[in-house]
Amino acid sequence: MQRGEKLYEGKAKVVYATDQPDQLLIEFKDEATAFDGKKRGTIAQKGVRNAAITAVIYRYLQDHGIPTHFLAQVSDTVLLVRKVKIIPLEVVVRNIAAGSFCRRLGWPEGQTLFNPLVEFFYKDDRLGDPLLTEDHIQLLRLATPEQVERLKTLALQVNQLLQRFWSERGIVLVDFKLEFGQTPTGEILLADEISPDTCRLWDASTGDKLDKDRFRQDLGRVEEAYAEILRRVTSSPAATPAERGK
Amino acid sequence: MQRGEKLYEGKAKVVYATDQPDQLLIEFKDEATAFDGKKRGTIAQKGVRNAAITAVIYRYLQDHGIPTHFLAQVSDTVLLVRKVKIIPLEVVVRNIAAGSFCRRLGWPEGQTLFNPLVEFFYKDDRLGDPLLTEDHIQLLRLATPEQVERLKTLALQVNQLLQRFWSERGIVLVDFKLEFGQTPTGEILLADEISPDTCRLWDASTGDKLDKDRFRQDLGRVEEAYAEILRRVTSSPAATPAERGK
């Protein structure tokens, strides 16, 4: 696989063309930003770890029927993916109140939501990724009502799968952000990364934060959190009590 | 009608009990605030003018089938209304981009929306009245899905009626905020005021702003704008070309 021209450089990743018109390479970087780029830094080994974590999770999701852009991990920090047109929406699923949800609605961090909540944000750094209603999405022509329904359904399916995946590894899945893209034939695929940069992950026993909130909130032991998540992702899952009973 | 105890004092109005358990008095004040209370001031004669404007508009809406809390104007600044439990949502209808819509989505002020847009904001000063999706409304148990549908339907009906009402008076209805309340039997009534404090109203010929944006944006001639709106509201509507043709 020949690496072609750089197509896009974001905050945490670089995207390259390949010699295949329908395939891209995504390189994961150690750089980190938060609060719409107001806070910047580097998390040692983040690129390597997030690439590996994303690869494991995408294989898991694909094995469980979720259509994704993932094809292969081709080096420590680089994934090969199908080329898609990214839908400019950040699709956030929340199981427990944290982050902007708490700031917006005044809930205390850690309060469980009765049902998982799906939120859509407009992928636009200039505007600070604002929350959108479904009517906004229609008005801005970012996706059709049918596509919005499909995104919601896929996001909730991913949530169910990832809740189980993380629970088997002693982690509570608090919330996460997904992105989706469209193939030339209109198929919607899960795209982008799934990592401690894009998920809130709390240790199920201690409540310790094992995600980018350690960087955002200056909690220390940032690299260690990413290392711990990689360790749990690549180790065999512990059988849960419920599964042992089966 | 005996004025009873003061039940609530807000930024622009005071609500009093009456000797009837199911009726309230609303007194309109000259005080004005903007930007979540960060800007404060007084607009001379605003109370008198907004009470009169609201009374005329509520009578018009009632005559056209909209259920409202309005009963009568009892003095220069005071309306008698049915007592309702206010649903803590600000229901905003937009025909033309302005205000927080432009800040949120980066649209230029004045751009026409293809379809009227209904937005819901959480009536909570402490949180700065945040935008809510319908899923947030369910999660916070602010209204049932059926009630949200009813609010949307009523808001769009009010928009159609008010677009015509203002158009006949040489005014473009840019956007407006509604509130609704519930009677003890669960009936949903339009409540609160409808005035230059809660609507964006532009002169159809000159584009002049004739609403609270003159106060928010320090445009001058604030009192004059409220006076002009009252003058147009209480004068006979000009027949529109379309109606002359009938």
C-alpha cells in the first residue's frame, strides 16, 4: 500500500491518499487538544495506543454486524480504511451524565440517564461544534431524516455492543462520540476513531477516569490511562457474573 | 377583580393572584434585560405598550382558534389571564435568521429559512436557557412526546396567523418566542406575552428593527420602536395587494 498525498491534517490524525482510489490511510498523532483547541498538548504514545485500541474495537464491531470503514492496521500508528464522505455530524451517545451535558443541563457528573441519549453536534470548529436538533440538520441539509434515523439506530447498536465490550474489561462506558461517512453508493459506514480521545471510560471498581478527561482536567497520569485502556482492550475479557451463570 | 399576593416577579412582568383561584393578573414593567440579565435598562412606556400590544394580539389569535390564557385587559399595564402551570420551555419560531440562530450556525442575519423552524429552549436562567433536542425534553420530563407535537403544531399555527397579522401592518415577522401552560384538566394554552420584547419585527419597507434588538444592540430610538409597533397594531390593517384582488 503506497502512501499518497496528505489530504487532511486534524488535531489528532492525518489522512493520506493511497494508490487505491477508494482507500485511505489514517495516521494517529500524539497531539491532543481540548475545549475547541484552547488547550493543547502532547500525550506520549497516544498515537500508537489509539491506533491499536481503534483497530481492536473496529474489528469487534464489524464481527458484530456494524458496517465500518476499517480494513487493516498497517503500522503502529496507521490504519487502512475505506474512503468515505464524512457526514459533518458528531454523533454522541451518553449513558451517564458528564462533560457538556452537565454544563448544558446542570446535572451532576455521574448521574445515570434512564435511557441512552443520542445527541448530534455540527462538526464545525469555527462554530465550536454546536448542538443541533433534527430540524437544524434538515435545514442545513446535513443529512436526510432517513439518514438521521439510521445514524441513531447505528449509534445505539454500537452503544449496546461497546457497553458489553467495556463491561467485560472492568470499564464503565460513560459516553462517546462517533462519526459516520457515506460510500459512493450511499452506504453509511462508521468512521473515525474510537479511543480514550473519543470515549469517557471509568474504571468500574474505582471510578478512575481512564480517558482524555485526565488531559482536559489536568488530573495527571494521562499516558498511564491510555496504556491501561490498551492493556484491557488487548487482554482476554473477564467473564462477567451474568455470563458465568449462563 | 381583587389583586392578591405577588406570586412571581420576573424581568419584565409581575404576576399576582386574584380572588379567583383560576385567574391571575400580569403587570407589565418598563424594565428590560438582555443576554441572560447581563444587560439591564428601562424602556419608557414599555409596560403600557407591551400590555396593549399583547392584548390585541391575543384577541386576534383567540378569534382565529388559538387557545390562550388571555381573558381581559384590566388597566394600562395589567392583563387578566387564566391560571396555568407554565411548561418550562421557550418555544421559538424562526422565519428569517437572526440572533442566537446566527451565532449558533454561522448564518448571516436576514437569510430566509426555507421552512419555519421551531426550536425549544429550557426556561432556566441559571443555565442560560440552553437549546434542547426533543430527546432532552423527554429525558428531563419537561413534556411528553404528544405535548411536544402539540406545542410545535400550535407554534406553527401562531406563526402563520402572526405572519399575516404583521404583514398587513407592513412588518416582517423574523422570529418570536412563545410560552405555553397547562390547565388543571391538561389543556395546553398559549401564555405569556407577545410583544417587541419577544418578537423580532422589521419594517417591511426600510428593514428597520422595531423590537428589543434596538435595546440589545444599542441602536437608539428604542421607545419609538415600541410606540410604532403599538401604533400599527391598533390602526386598521392596510389591505394587502393579494386581498385587494379578492
